[in-house]
Amino acid sequence: MLYCNWAATTPFPLVSGGSLGAIHVRTGDENQSFTGTREKIARFFHFHDPRRVIFGFGVTDLLNKLLWGSRKYFGACILTTPLEHNSVLRPLYYITKKGKPRRELVRLTPEGKIDLQDFSQKIRQDVGLVVVNHASNVTGILQPVEQVVQLAHEVGAKVILDCAQTAGRMDIACDSIGADAFVFSSHKALMGFSGLGFACLAEGFEPDPVFSGGTGAYSAKKEQPEQLPFRLESGTPNYLAIGALDETLDRMQQMDYLARNQRCNHLFTNFSTQVRSLSRFEVVGLPTSEHLPYLNLRSRDFSVEELGFVLSNIFEIQGRHGLHCAPLMHQHLGSWPLGTVRLSFGITQDEGDFEDVLSALQKMDGGYHAF
Amino acid sequence: MRFEPLLKEDCVGEYQVFVYTLEKAITQAMVERLSGLGTLQVFHDFPKPYFRLQSNHMLLKGVIQTPRLDVTFYDAALEEKSKLENILAQIP
């Protein structure tokens, strides 16, 4: 099976099963503070304070905790975009359901980038919190996050940046970008285990705890400790995944993941150019500006669901069909309500993989007979 | 023939997709027995012998020589589902 669903999860973790025993023993020796891993994360993502690196059970878990814990920052309005995944849209739906705060959506450019002119107008309308993704999980288009942060901070609004798609794809310099919170996924391009996410919280961004319990320290306190990371971490951490992440970050550096991503992006550019020439397929929303190696397709001969079935079961190419938990993005792209087949590529893929996918699509592009 | 339908999780919610695990692998003869349910197309040129059967209420997909059918029912077409399951039950 040729795996083309990296936007959902890695096809395999970089850390092998043989390493798990050693990880278990090593993490069991710590008092579960995982100081070393937090320091490693801080270095990897150019973040100055490892004490403000917190772990959660995934990006969805952390986004919920940060959003619900940010009531004091909401202001009259929370500003977000149609690019967002349901891990942002759904919590915001509940938070803004009664109208206070209200939710506003920034307009997108035709190719799916935040319209900065619209953003700069809407940010001045009593916005206390901005939530944006670094790159769309549908099209992979990269957002102008530095400008977003600058404009938001000019009016005193906080910015939460969803980096689920970009961690492991590019060099993310948290201190330089300057958002108030960065949320990362362990199990996508970082090739770690699922069940783990982590966040870097800038000073001055102090969400309240919305999830409380044992913290492994300050046990005599009735309330959740004020100190990070304990304030936002409770219960048994996913120590196996944290240990795996620790080793994975080393391996990513050793394999020069940035160069590999560049190579994948280059191969993808050649591939997508050729796919666009196929007459029986429609390429949906392929950005012209910088983007991750994601391609969205519809077929003139098959429905989206059937196209996904045929690619998977006949040509053994695993993508993902549907709305990709990003309904507003598909409304923007014009692929609502049935969505697209998304093929998302990763650093372990080579020229042969792209050729195989292209060959399959060419075969479907009229090179067959149906009786 | 025995079979087991399973409602497949689907992202869109506009239709339902059931996966039928069959007691036996699909043969050309079985496909012909099902052909009365809609318009049949068989893609012999594909790497695997894919077939589809389309009507106004459903889309049936399968691969000859495998024991599985994926069936999309539009608008909760329970009558079509019953017709399909009756035919499957009658296949020896």
C-alpha cells in the first residue's frame, strides 16, 4: 500500500518497537517531569523556556484546554479563520454559542490565505483572542503568521497557533514568530506516537486549568498548582510517547529532516504539475504560494467516495476522502458537501512513489475500458 | 450465502456506507446475479477486476475474487438494502 495520508498521521513511528523497552526504563527513572524532553523540544522549536513546554494527549486535547482556559482573554470577540480544523471550530462553537464572546471569521484570499487587510480591520473590533492554523490540513497552504501575530499584539489580543501540520515539515522558530501559544502534534510529520501533543506557551499567556487531578508534585494543595507545567498537566502522562518523541527529535535532526522535506516538496511540485494536465481529474485548491505537499482531487468519472475506494482498494494508494474535519475550508474551496480525495506526502517518499501515484491516476484518466 | 454488514464511519454524513463481509469470494456469476439492481460496469483493465453497480439509490463497489462489498446507500435507502441482502442470502 502506498501511503499518502501524512496529514492525518505518520505511516510508521521513527522509533522502533525495540527501542520501547529502553524508553520505558529511562522514563521510569525520571520523576516524570521529562525535563530533558522539554529542553529538547524547546531547542528544536527555538523556544526560550522549556518550563513553559506542556504535554497533552494530542492537539485536540491541548486546543480544548487552552481555549476553554482562556476565558479571561476572550474579550468581546474571538477571531479565527475558515481554514481551521474541527479541533478549533467545535470548541469555539460551544464557547461562542450564546453570543458572548462572538466568533468572527477572517476572509480568505481565493487561494486560501488569510486576507491581511480584512484581518487588520476585524482585529480592531474588540478581539481578545485569535486562533489560526499555521497550515491548512486540507490544502497545506502556509499562513502569514508573523503578520497575524504582529497585528494581533498591536491591539493586545492573544494568538494561539495550531501547528499540527507544520511540526516536522519546516523550521518553526517560536520566539521569532512570537505567538502566545504554539500547539504541536507528535504523530504527523514528526513521526512520533499518537496520543501525544505538546505546546509552547509564551510568558504572559496563562490559561486557567480546566482539567485537574494528580500532578506528581504539590500533592498537598487542594487546587491545581499555579506553576507550569503542572497547572495544565494532570494524570498519568503518555510517557511512552514522550520517550519516543525524545528519541524521534534526535533522529529527525540526524536525518536532516529539513533537507528531506525540501526534496519531498520538489518532487511534489513536479508531480502536481503533471496531475493538473489530466483531463478526467480536477485538482482542487492547489495553492501557488508556499504550501505543504498536499493534493486534492475530484474525478469526472467517480464520486469522491468512490475515487477514494478505487485508489485504495484497486491501486493500493491510501489517501483520505471527505471533508477532512475542515468543513469551512471545503466550503471556501467549493468542494462542499462531499469534499475531495486528499493525497498528502511525507519525507520517506521517493521519486518512485510519486511515479506510481501518477501512473495510477493516468490509468484512470481514460486509459481503461468499462464493460 | 452468509454475510455481515457493517456501517462504515464516513466523514460526510450525506449517505451511508456499509461494508459487507461475505462468506465467499465474489465471482463473475455473483456479479451477474446482482446486476438487476442497477447499471453494472466492470473495469477489467484496472490492476484488480473492479466492478460497480449504480442505481438512483445506491452505489455498490467490489473487486472480483475478494469477499467484500462496499455499498453506498443514498437517503437511507432501506428498501434497496433489503433487496441487496435478499439476493445475497439466496446465493448458494
